[in-house]
Amino acid sequence: GWAPLRTAAWGGHEHLVRLFLADPRVKVYQTDHDGGTSLHLSAIKGHESIVRLLLADKHVDPSLEDHDDKTPLHLAAWNEQDEVVRIFLSDKSHDVSAPPNGGWIPLHDVAWRG
């Protein structure tokens, strides 16, 4: 099953995400059966405020790939979440041009989806 943080991120419940991020017992980096994180899920759904919150947390790795070699930026681009893509591109904490295991960098998805 999903951990509460991932469920809150998927559902767009910012107040709960804030609560969970403030609790040191919550495993922010925990993945689901597909290798996705809370950041992957919020990027897919286009929850901009939650993406910002998660990117600001030192335990969140925005370059982490799921089992399909997709980063949260890949998924935001593929799901046409334009504002979330802008958030990732403006965040300087990670390299958006670093090639993942699959070789298709997130900017390929941005370009592919237009």
C-alpha cells in the first residue's frame, strides 16, 4: 500500500504534506511498488504547491528514477503539467540534463510533448 505522505501528495492535500514533512518519523524518500516517490506522484498530478514543498526538503531527491527510468520531471512533462515543468526547470538543486539509465533525459520529454 501507499504511505500517508504519498497518498496526500497524490490527492493534492498540501496541509497534510506539510504536516508529514515536519514529522521526522515520516520517510520522505520511501518509494511505492513502481519505484515512484511522493514527488513523482505530485508531478504527475500537477500539484504545484506540493512539488515546491517537496523540492525544498533536503531528503527529497528530484533525480530519483522510478522502475521505468522516469524522474518526476519526465512524468510532469509527459503528463503535460507545464507549470510543474517550469518549477523543476527553475530549481537549481539538480541537473535536468543528466541522462537517466534509460538514456532519455527529462528535456527530451519536454520537447516531445511540446
